[in-house]
Amino acid sequence: MKTIYIFILAGLLLSTASCKKELAGINTNPNSTENPQPDYLLTAAEKLTADAYWGVDNNLNSSLLFIQHWAKIQYTDPDRYIFNNSSFTSLWKQLYGQSITDLNKVIAIGDQQQNKNYKGVALTLRSWAFQILTDAYGDIPYKQAGNIDSFLTPVYDPQKDVYLGLLNDLKTAQTLLDPSGPTIQGDAIYGGNIASWKKFTNALRLRIALRIADQEPDLAKQVFTDIQSEGGAWFESNADLAALIYQDSPNQNPVSLTFDTRQDYRISKTIVDRLAALNDPRLPIYTQPTDDAPHGYVGVPNGLTTGDANNLGLSKTSRPGDYFRAPHAPAVIVSYAEVLFGLSEAVSRGFITGNAADLYNKAVLASLDQYGIKDATITANYLAQPSVQYNAANFKKSLGDQKWIALFGQGLEAFAEWRRLDYPQLAPAVAGTLGGKMPVRLIYPGSEQTLNDANYTKAVQDQGADLLTTKLWFDKN
């Protein structure tokens, strides 16, 4: 993969300039020649979306805490569910104001240049961005989003409509993507390999189909029927994994960047205890021993008061593992393991034929392999444990428990799957502020009440109070 920082810088500059032109159209010279550069826009959108997905506000300081992968040992308010309407502004701002806006431009340029592959890739990435947003907030602007010239105050679409719209967008992207078609540049995820993008597109279709499966099983099943009739391909190994590989500073992984200057994050006691109980070989990868070596792997209980957390001591508690704090650590978007878990669930629900237990076992092995764990004895012993073996009578528990482990680090996706599958069963934060409840969504940014109040108010009336505890449409149970 070529170095991406040149593309990123240029893409950011072009994106900023484009936004200014939209907001101040009278300054545009109609006689000037424009040279659209979709490669810069594409690289910028990939990097910005990955940063939002793996960054501090939306991952480290919220969703990773909610699903108890990480915990806080200092400044513990977020681990106790203390947030306000400015806490989640960055996710909204980055995805709407930058990623989706840039991707809409790539789609338009793809049409202008008759390059269907640019359009197909941009549609896929834009669908991922919208999926992140609706998973997090619920009802969101979708149909009118990213078109400030026509819709300065976009309406909020119901979550069901957003998911169905994304499935249609991804189906369109699949028909556009052509490995024998025109080439694309600036792709920091797959290096312009369109065959890989076709697999990624199907992986997102699978993810969203399962998101709606409890509410709309027939529509979910139709997605698998469509993919099958298209002869669609799935991920076949970890080589297909969709991820952005970060580069050296200043384009390092956001987790690495955070740990350069901060030490307030630790591994959660919940996942340390679970991995230890299973003798899970991922434990030394997900976490590192304490600086005070005799204590081994020590997690921090989620939701302690700042005083109680500080008393545990930095040297006596474990940070996340070196793998996740490395500058070049990948921002995983969809893994091979996730696809196999999804196919196993699709069999269990009767959407496709196959062997659910076999697909589940392959998914667990794929997750181990993702971190270089290949020893046949280790993997066989792990799968042989009764608490790991697939339980067809309660497939949600088997899938939920193992997906929770496999999605370590992917806070927003793990948060969505925990809400959907209802496993593992987690205890609320020790000193939580939600009356014994846990967060099940993010609250809308306060800027929406100022800039788009009528549509914000309508969304809250339709969906429910703008609170962390208001369940979303897909979270049926």
C-alpha cells in the first residue's frame, strides 16, 4: 500500500475548499476551469471515517467503555455514563460535514467521468458512514444529507428507512463495481482492487441485513437471496479483511496517538476475567501485563469513581496490548470472522442453508488467526470447551459472546451487536448514573437543536426522548 499522507493532506485541503465554495457560492468564478480529483477525495474520506470510527470520542471514551472492552482509571465520568449534548458532536460533524460530503462529490465525479468504480466504491463507503450514524443515534438525516445547496436543514429519516435505503445503495454499488472496468486511484483500503470491494460491499449488506433481522426477517432474508442470485462472493480469508492500515505520525492510528500523551485508559476487568476463564490465547494480545509484573493481567472495573479508580494505581493495572497501541495498527472495518459469524447466524435463522456450527467454529478460528494464533492444539482445545461450543438452542448467546471478543477494539460495532444479540450479559457501571441501566444509544449533538431544531424535535417525538437509555428501532428486545 502506498503512503497515504500526501493524499490525506491534499484531500483535506480540497474538502475544506469545497465546503467553503458551497457556503459561499458567490465567490466562485464561473469562468474558471475545475479539475476534480476523486483520488484525493476518496483517500480523505477513508481516513476521516476510519478516524471517527477508531478515535477518542466515539470509541475510546464511549462505546469501548459501554461494552466493557476498555475502562477508565482517570477522569472516569464517561465510564459512569456522564455525557452531555456536546459529547458526541465529533462523530456527527466528521461523518456528515466531511466524509459524506466528500463521498457525494466522488459519486458525482464518477458519473461525470463515466467511471462506475469510483461511484461504486463511494456508495459503499458512504453506506458504511450512514450505518455508523444510524446505529449510534437512531433516526438520522439520510435522503437529504450531504446536499447543503438544496437541504440546509435536512429531515431525519426513520431508522428502518435508513437501513433499507442503505441496502438499496449497496445493491446498486454491487452492480456498478466491475473488476474489468476503469481503474481508481487514492484507495487506501484495497489499493484499487475492485474484486475486494465487491466482497466488502456484500459484507456490509450482510451486516445490515442482520441488523434488521429481528424486526423485518423477510426483508433480511431477501438480502441473502439477492446476493446468492448475483453469484456474490464473500470474504474467503483474513487477506480479505477490510481495514485502513495507518502510517507514521502524524497519520498514525488514533489509539497510538492517544497513548503518546495519555494514560487514563485501561483494559476492562470484564473482558480480562472472561478471557482468563476461557484460557483465551488472545488475552496477551488484547492486553499487556502490568508494569508491576507479579500482578499479571489486571483489568479495571467499569464505572468507578475517579478516587476509587486512582487508588488502583497505574502500575498495577493493564493497558490495552501493544498490537492496538502501535502506530500502524489497522482500523478494522469488517473482519473475516465477522462475516463467518454473520453467515452462521443467517443459517440459524433459516435465511440460507448450511452448517451453522461449522461456520461458527470457522469464525472463532478466523478471529484467532487474525492475531497470528494458528497452533492446531491451542485452537482445538479452545473450541472444545463447553462454554465455547456452539449452542444451536441459543445461537444468540454463542454468537454474542464470541463476537464480543472478536470485535475487541471496534467499539461502535461491538456496541451495536451487543444491543442486537443481548449477549454477553453485562453489569452496569459500578457507580453509573443511569439508575442501574446501561447506554443503548448516543445522544444527538446539541448543535442540531440550534441549527435544525424543527427536524430534531420531530425525530425525538417519533423515536423517544434524546437520552442514552432510549432504545432504537433495531434493538427489539
